[in-house]
Amino acid sequence: MTLIYNLGIQLMAWLMSVAAYFSPKIRLGVEGRKGLKARLQHFKDGLPAHKPIALFHAASLGEFEQGRPVIEAFKAQYPGYSIVLTFFSPSGYEIRKNYSGADFICYLPLDTPANSRWFVEILKPRIAFFIKYEFWYNILQNLEQNGTLILSFSTIFRPHQLFFKSYASFYREMLNKFDFIFVQNEESMSLLASIEHPSYGLAGDTRFDRVYSIALQAQPIASIEPFVTDLPILIAGSVWSQDMEVLITVLNQKKGRMKAIIAPHEIKPDQIQKWCEALDGKSIRYSQLPEGSLAQSDFLFIDNIGMLSSLYQYGQMAYIGGSFGAGLHNTLEAATFGLPLVFGNRAYHRFKEAIDLIGLGGAQTVSNSKELDGVIENWLANEAARQGASRTNSAYILDNLGATETIMNRVDSFLLSRYGPK
């Protein structure tokens, strides 16, 4: 099976090199990995002798944000370590390549036997954290041989995954290379128990700690303030074309009774222009803000990346995009500001927090514009209903805090046991 896996990685590398000619995103990943070995060696050569390294790996931006509380807690508790942060996807690396919480940030090399050997040989990390998922056989093999303490956190498993198939011992072998796996929920605990994994525990989801921290630290955005009037504001976060097809009809019907801040998941100027033309009332893009016109605007489009999590402070309700397509986006960022939530009724079932919030009454699903209109109308006309959902969502966040502290307490004991006092 190892041979098949390695051939698969080689095939993936070839396919990425071909796809790079057609996809700017894939091209970024291919180009970003060129010269990585030399850059990594240069970084390591500049460190004091024997300074320990902590490696954190995130697949993409969402996993980084999920892992950020642990990265920053580790940095605070172990200032003597150098932190290396790796990404697999350009959507994570390109946005967070200047993150000040890490000493070196790069792409994870593709998991060939040769790449994984030099990667681990150069870094020799004392501890390695994998955020949520991403299991790379050769990297894990070399980390294990190096004696690295290997941990995974905010991890979640589902029954359909190969780890839990009787014929997939190769994938279970990957899991067994982890010294400890911090899982999000009881189902993941049961799945690991079913394959007799030796070391795991329930810690919860560090995303709750992250979004709560964002809410506490949210600063006013001066350029947005003029948009805020006495009308309620709907924040439409990470929306796709399927979401806008449902939203535009409702926003037009509610014109004059509410406003909307709309943050597309992908910034495509031509598409945003079409949405602006389909909306009745005045639409404006954040990148084109003229002085003094926001108060009279009905719809504000955020045509940049990185503002959304702070924008929720200006809303009274939120529509979360993605559930009419590949999958629902982050609901917790809005919930932590106490916003009642609504989203599509299709691709949300993989997200425990979405199911929880629906069950508690803090979120609702819709299948079309008519249903969405009914939900928003109820929030506009029934302040008690909106406030009740708001309190529900705020309480849900508070009830699920603490994963970072649980993880760091165990990390302290693991490091003490293996390496002695820090």
C-alpha cells in the first residue's frame, strides 16, 4: 500500500504541475514550493544552536483560524520555541504568509519520501501539531523516526472515512503515529475506540475560542460606520451565486426596511456588478467608497478578504452562504456576536454547530426566497423572537469555550514527560 500511496503523491504532483498552467490558485502552490528546501535551511541556520522548533500544520485558512488559539497559547507558554507554520493550500498561505505569530511560514512540501526526509531532517521539530485533519504518511513516518511529539487537535472523524474500514489498515497506521489526538466530539471518540487507537481524548473545538476572541477584540471599522443607520442590517457572509439567487429577491422586497452588508466568498468584480444591477436601491462596493454616500446606500459589497469576522458586529441578523452549494461556511463567527442565523437547507449536515444551533432555535434553514422572506420578516416584525435567537447563539458559544486550555494542559504534561522542565 505504501508504494501505491507514493505513486499517488507523484501523480498528484504531476497533475498540479499541469493544472498550474490553467489555474492561478494551483500555480501559486506550485511556484510557492520551489526553492523551499533552501529557504527552510536558511531559516534553520539562522536559529541559535539547539533552539527547539514547534511545527503547526493547517490545510488552509479555515484550519489556521481554528488552530490560531493554540498557536498563540503555545507561543505565550513556550517563548523559547521557534514556531514553523505550514499550509497545503494557497488560500491559507497567501492570506496568512505574514502572520506575526510564527517565525517561519511556508507550504508543506508534497509528501514524497524524498521531500518528507529533507523537510524533517532540516527542522527536526520537537513537537508537531496537525490542525483538524491532513494526514500525510511520509511526513508522519519521518516525524516519528525523529522522535517528534506528534499531536492532532480539533480533529473530527466520521464513519465513512477510510480509517474505519476493515480493509484500510494503511490509513489506521497513519493515525497510530500520533502520540495523542484531541477530538471535537463523542462520535469521534467512539470511532477511535472502535479501531483501538491507543491515545485520544475529548477536548472540543478550538474555533469557539477563536471566534470568541475575535468578538472581544473587534474594533470599530471607521469606513463602515456611516452605513449604520437606524435600519436593521443583515450580514450576508461568504455568499455564492446560488445564495444570491435566493437573497436578491428578498432584499429587494425589504428595501427601505433593512440594509445588507454582503461579503462574497470569491471576489469576482464582474459578478458583483451583476448583483448590484439586480438589486433595487443603491449598491456600493467597499473598494469604491466615496465620501459621505454610505448613509444613503442600501447594500454594501465587501470586495476584499479578511474583514468578514469583524463585520458581524454591525448586524442584527446573518445569512451564511455555501449551504446551497459545496458546504456551509463559518456560522460561529456570526453566532458569537449574538446574530440569529439563516442558511440554505442542503449542505449543512456535516457541521455539528449548524445542527446544534438549529436544534436550539438560534438558526433556521430555507429552501427558497419565499421561506427566507418569512424568516427575515419574523425577525423584523418580532423583536422578541430575534432577541431570543440572539441570546441562544451567544450562550451556545460561551458553553463551548475551553478547548485551547484543555489542549495546552495536556501539552504541558506531554512535553514535561518527554523532555523535562521547559
